Amino acid sequence: MAVDPLIELRDVNKYFGTLHVLRDINLTVDRGEVVVVIGPSGSGKSTLCRAINRLETIQSGRITVDGEPLPEEGRALAALRSEVGMVFQSFNLFAHKTVLDNVMLAQLKVRKRRKDEAERRARELLDRVGLAAHATKYPAQLSGGQQQRVAIARALAMDPKVMLFDEPTSALDPEMINEVLEVMRQLARDGMTMVVVTHEMGFARSAANRVVFMADGAIVEDRAPEEFFTAPRSDRARDFLSKIL
Ligand code: ADP
Ligand code: MG
């Protein structure tokens, strides 16, 4: 079903020492697709995301982004990182910089945009995530949900080809989860290619084109959400769903 693959992993294996954390991973994400990755803690979800961004090296197999193999280092690696946006559980905003500066910084340093251009783009994105009125505030003056939306705007400012989200709402108080998921839903509707690790099954059901279920470093199921949630095929997935739903 690979119509227009943007990310491809072929027979990817990753070890931490003797620990085999990614086992023969084969995964294709097409342009415009939203793939939700779920699975128990320690199953390799974060490592999978980090490998796509080359924050982790792999021992065997092949990963391509938009047809290009992942670069080893240097300029090409920096370019890849800016094309693959990543949002983590912890927002990691610069505490001593304003919201606006947080969203401008990488545009100036990595994209080498002019200041006025970077500011225009930053304001546009802050508006898109509902934070136009907070541009001159500092991260500590914002709620967790607002900070995570700034982190999303910051990643989008690089004009990434794909966005990776690793449990973006796991550190948030319950009442803030929805505002972040809503921004992500809107991104998905706008056609962004997304890989999302999350325990938010409502989001998986409503926004995902596919659900990838991982256990012990392997992809156990890779199917449409309605099929996965109504009739998981594997014992591992049934067991997992019975615990979280
Ligand atoms: P998940 O995100 O699904 O919880 P991770 O990808 O974080 O899983 O971890 C997969 C496995 O790799 C776990 O057993 C974890 O303890 C191990 N692991 C993750 N990062 C490292 C690391 N830097 N060094 C050694 N082991 C690690
Ligand atoms: Mg993780």
C-alpha cells in the first residue's frame, strides 16, 4: 500500500549492548499519513522515533526519509534533523527566552532566515497553535499544555516533512491534554505526515490512518485503527488493550 513513502524502515535492528531493542523493524509511512505507535513501556517506541531522527544509530537495516538514506553526520545530519520535527514528553523550551524567541531561534541558526522573516513565521505558527497572545511571555508563565504547543510551533518552524511525537501529552495534567491533541488533529487534517507515540486511544481511533503495536522491540500489528481496536489479532495486543481501555 506504499503510495508515496516518506519514511521507510527495512529490517532495522538496534541493540543497546546485548539488549535487542528493535527487532527486524519494517515500516513505511506514506506522505500525509498519520501512524500511531502504541505498546507497553520498554517495547522500543521511543528508540524507533529516535532512530528515524538519527538520535540513535542502528546496527543493521536501512532507514530512508523522502528517499534519502539517513546521513552519518555533519551538515546533512543537521538538515535531516530540521526536516524531521520531533516533539517529546518534556518540552525543553529555553527558559530564559520568550515564546517568540523560542520559535525563532532555530529558524535563524539552522535555516538562516532573516530576523523579520523568522518572526513573521513564528507569529503565524503561534497563532496556529492558539498562542498568538503569549508571544512575549516566558515558558514558566505558561501552562504545560501551552508550553507543549510552543514546542510544536517550534518544530513546525523548520518546515519539517514529517513530525514525530513521543508521548507529547504524558507529562500534562488531564485538563491540558485535549488542547495539545486538538493542535495535532488539526495538523493531521492539514496533511502533515505524522508518527505519534501515545497512550491516548481516542486520538488513535480518530486521527490515525494506521496503528502500529509494538512489543519487545518488534512490530506485532500494523493495521487500520478500527480493525485493531475491535479485533486485535495478537495476545500481546489484546492483553495491552485490556489494561488500558
Ligand atoms: P518505550 O519508549 O517503548 O518505553 P524505549 O525505546 O524507551 O521503549 O526503550 C526500549 C528498551 O531499550 C528498554 O528496555 C529500555 O530500557 C532500553 N533503553 C532505552 N534507551 C537506552 C539507552 N540509552 N541505553 C540502554 N538501554 C536503553
Ligand atoms: Mg518511550
